[in-house]
Amino acid sequence: MTPIDDHPLRYALANELHARPFPVAAMPCTVVFLAIKKSVAAVARDRREDLDHLIDLLDRHGAQHPQPDATHYAGQIGRHWLKWEQHTEFVTYTAIAQNVSERAFNPADFEVFPPDWLMASPGQRVTSAMVRVVEREGDEVIKSKLLDWFEPESLAVARVLDDAAVCASDFRIDPAGHMRFALFVANGTGRRRTGRIVQRLCEVETYKAMSMLGFARVKQLTPRIGKLDEKLTRLMGQMTDNSAQPDELLQDLLSTSIELETLAAQCSFRFGATGAYEAIVNQRIEVLREERFEGGQNFADFMMRRYDPAIRTVKSTERRMQALSDRAIRAGELLRTRVDVERSAQNQALLESMDRRADMALRLQHTVEGLSVVAISYYAVSLVSYLLYPLTDTGISKGMLSAAVTIPVVLAVWFAVRRIRKRLE
């Protein structure tokens, strides 16, 4: 039997589901994470630059290159296992070393990424993090270490994945410029499960940082939006009390509406991305299946108290911009209606004036017709009289002859003029 033809993308799409496996992290280990994003036009960036930057790092360790069009890579570089991923707006590097320094969160551990290589990056650091993965000890020992490593006021700690591990962070940038995460793994927890926890923590940090870009944009836009709101309110007040000409108001409303639409177009991607990133953050925390550790706040509590208000500000600003745009459109439509009504009234008055002028012209025309009958009759009587002057030899005077022909001539002229006018009409 002839085999059935496969869709040309069947294998590519199926393999995509398995293209980015979770890292494998056996305790104890140190995980170094870096996310890089281009400052402008990150979505439309030249992605070849990302790949070239990765190849530069691989060449320093003599590692194998990825495929020319690769969007992810995993392999060994020196004593680190490296995972590289290319995303819509950013790229991430995850390096895992199967040991821990005596000094917790030692800045020297980040030297897997050389300073000159970092300086040559085709973007800017969105976030970087260090994850210290160690064997789980007693709760009191863990509490003591957490108080030593993190800021107690903002510390978030939880038991995750059915008490397979305890993870903690204060989501603050340390003096070396990195976020800190501590992961205390219980005996019996597999390397792959540990790797999944590490990746979830890195994803929470990355997407939290990316979504906060929307909040930064909102802080920049708030003064401008406030001015547009005041301007729109003032214009609508002028519409109410008729203190300005409708044509001028309409131009101001149109310019305000255009400015609002331009702002919305410029921010639509960032606001949409913020919502998508927020959903990922919440989903990644949810899959950790947190349980409280010694009654402290967990990651979900931290996000609810400190992260969610910022995201709600972004969403409320997006709604406010949409509401302002709708107000400007409605006000413009109302003003256009008013202008159309006023113009209709002006056109009606103009038509009435034209009717009056046409009536006056008609009357004047009738008057001119009457005068023209008299003038034509005068010349016609003179001509007829000249024709009849030979009759004066019979004893009829010229005056009697002119008088006799005047009335018939006038009637004839009047009848001829009337007949011509009827034909023209």
C-alpha cells in the first residue's frame, strides 16, 4: 500500500514540543541566569546578532556551534552546562555548575560570562539571577541562612512541589547586580525535578521583569495622559456653554483624538505583552504548588502585595486611554452633528433668500416686459404712421392717423411679447 504523504511541517511541529527540555540540576549546584533585551525595536531586531553573541561565548570554550537558524541551544562549556533560548523580545542564558562556593552568592560565580563578552552584548540586561541549590537541612538552619542571605522585610519563602524543596528570594538586586534565589532540595528529589524548579524560578524573575516594563511605560505616559484628559474636559465644557466656534472646537477634538490614537498604537504591544507576561508569572508560581514555610509569606503573597498593584496600574491606564479615546470620538461626533445642523440651517436660510431674490427678479422681469411693450409700441406706431402718411391726402390729419393705429399696435406688441414668453417657459 502506498504510504500517505505527511504534511511538510508535521515533524517540525511535533519536535517543537520537545525542543526546549528542562535543565538537569543535581544538588549541590550554582545556577547563573542572564536575560538580555535590545533597548528599542526588540521584536524586530536582527536575531542573527543574538546567535553571533552566543557563538562568541561558545568559541571561548571550544564548544560546538548551534544550527544557523537555531532559537535554542544546550551544551557543555567548560565546567558549566549552558542553556540558551531566544524569545520574542529577549534571549536568556542559564549556566549550571555542579558545585557551590563557600561564600553564598559569590559574584565570582557570574564570571562564566566574561566582562568583555557582556560589554559586546547586542542588548541590555533585563535581569540576572544566581540560584544556590543545596541539600535541605532542618527548618531552623534554613531560617538562619535566609535571614543571613536575604532582606527579611521582603523575603518570600515556600515549600514547593509537595515539599520536595524550599525556595526563597527577596526579589532585591544585591550589590553585585543580581537577584538571589535559594533552593533547599530534599533528599530523594530527582535532578530533573530540581531542574524544573530552577527553571520556574528563573522564568518567574524574567517575566516579572519584562512585565514591569509596561509599568515603566505607564509612569512615563501618565503626565501626558493627564494633560490630554484636562484638554478633552475643557473642550467638552466649551461645547456645553458654546464659548467657542464649533469649527475650531472640531479641529481641537480631532487633534486630541489623533494624539490619543497614536499613543494607543505606540503602547498597544507593550500593554499586551505585559498582560501575557503577568499570566506566565502567575502560572509559573501556581505550578510550584506552594505551601507556607514557618508561616511566612510565599511567592504568591509577595506578588499579590507588590507586583499585582503595578500590573493593575498598567491595565487601568490602558482602560483610561481607551476611555479617553472613546470620549474624544463621541464628542467629535456630537460636535460634527451640531455643525451639520447649523450648516443645514444656514443652507435653509440661503435657499429662502435665493427664493426671495428669484421672486423679486421675476417681478422685475414682468415690469421690464411692460416697459418693453411701451417702448416697442412707440417705435412700432411711428413706423406704421409713416406707412399710412399717404392717407393724409384724403383729409385725415397725421395726429388722427397716429391715434387710430396706436391701440391696435400696442395690443399686437403685447400679444407677441406674451406669446414669446410662454414659448420660453
